[in-house]
Amino acid sequence: MFFDEQIRRCGVDYFDYYLLHNLGRDRYINTEKYGGFPFIERLKRDGYARNIGFSYHDNAETLDRILTEHPEVDFVQLQINYLDWESQVAQSGACYEVAKKHGKKVMVMEPVKGGTLAKLPDNAMKSFNEYYEKGNLYIPTPASLAIRYAASLEDVAIVLSGMSNLEQLDDNTSYMQEFKPLTDGEKNLVENITDILNSTIKVPCTACKYCLEECPKNINIPDYFGLLNLYAVTGKTTGMYYERFSMNHGKASECLKCGKCENICPQHISIRAFIDEFVDLYEK
Ligand code: SF4
Ligand code: SF4
């Protein structure tokens, strides 16, 4: 059994935090089918886990459903960082509010967004340096600002940050030992950097979904455009999200070029052209 192997390899008698991995709409169905929640509940009852929960990558609505149906969990692990806070794809802020509403502790993953917020583009770096230089303040690393952003949220209990060398470990431990939440000035700085990063956004889609109602192939246009925008900011594709967004929807390559979506789009977006770009990025 996997659990016996886990506890044997870790050389412990119990886990402080034990979680189901990467729930979202589809995995939740399977987790229910195979009894994932009763399993972790039993571990807790038998003393093998002090706190039980799950990591999560999907929208706020599904998270609300899971937490409503499973009030027994103690915590959730969410993707939270300042760039994703209002993103239609990751929905960091909305998911955090749902966890808070259900009274759950939040563990943060991806606080630096896979390294994106550690290496800011030049114009964002300029604002960053100017802010600290102007106040004659010690200039921290951009990664530390991102991690402190997540750690400053009231209901966050733990911030997990991947580190690949000793320098990053030293950096992380330095400011977390005597933790200081973001100042108002730093909150403004974060907003400013977010605006700069978002200004590279490619498709001005507001996710109104009018086009979805018209599309004969039920192509998930707004979510695919969310992924195009994410790529414009981070330079990274995320196949996991495409898989999820295309579930029960047409693939982008199924587009018939009928133009029905463009006739209704209030933002007058050249949807077919962006769909082509999306296909090049995700399906070739
Ligand atoms: S052009 Fe493509 S995306 Fe737009 S409505 Fe037609 S099939 Fe759907
Ligand atoms: S109708 Fe236009 S703005 Fe609305 S979701 Fe579709 S592409 Fe986006």
C-alpha cells in the first residue's frame, strides 16, 4: 500500500499534513469514486495524520463545491501569487476567499509563479529598484517580495517555495524568520508591477462567454484566450490547464472558421486569428 511505503520511507510515525494531490473538477470525481476522502479521514482518526487536506488547481466554484461536500478537511493548498490573484485562469484571489469562507487554513504553492516573479522584465525591475532606492531602503530580491505577498494574507498558514540553490534558501529563510507583512508602499509596488506585467496581455477578452453560446463546436474560447494571455506574460504553456479547459469542449483545432463568435463579441476581437495562434502554441 502506498501509504505504508510513504511513512516507511520518511521514517516517521505520522504526518503533520497529509494531502490528496491536485484536485480539480475531473480528479474530484475520481477521488470520490475511489474513496479518497474517507481514506484520509481514517488516517487522521487512527493518528497517522494530524491535518488532512488537498492541493487544488481549478476554479473557485468547484473549490466551493468540494469544501461544502467535505467539511472534514483542515486545509487546502492553493496556487497563490500576486500575478494570479485576479487571473481568470488560476483564480488565486477567488479561491482564497472560498477557503476563507469555509474557515480553512491555506497553504500556498507557486508564490513566485514558477520563477516568473523572481526575474522581472526590465521596466518592472526599474519600478522595483526605484521604490526601495527612493526610501533609502534595503533592496530585497523580487522573489522575496512575491513570497512576502503570499505570506501577508491573513489566512495563510504556510508558504511553499521551490528553491534550487543555497543562495535561494538563505534568501527565503532570512526574511521569514522575523516576518514583516508588506507595507502599504510595497502593496502599491506590487500593483504597479502587476499592471506592467499585465500590459503585455495579448487578447483583450473579458471572459463574458457570449461567444461560447454561439460556437457550434462549443470551443472554450475565453479560457483558451486566458492561456494565450498567460503565455504572453510568462512565456510558458500549461498543458494541464488546456486539458482541463477542453474537457467537454471542442479543441481549438476544431474551429470551423464560421465567424459566429466574432459577430457577437463585444470587444470586437479577431477570435479566429487568435484561435490559430493558440493552435500553433498548444496543438502543434
Ligand atoms: S469561428 Fe470557430 S470559434 Fe468561432 S464560432 Fe465558429 S467554430 Fe466557434
Ligand atoms: S465574446 Fe469576446 S470578450 Fe466575450 S468571452 Fe468571447 S472572446 Fe472574450
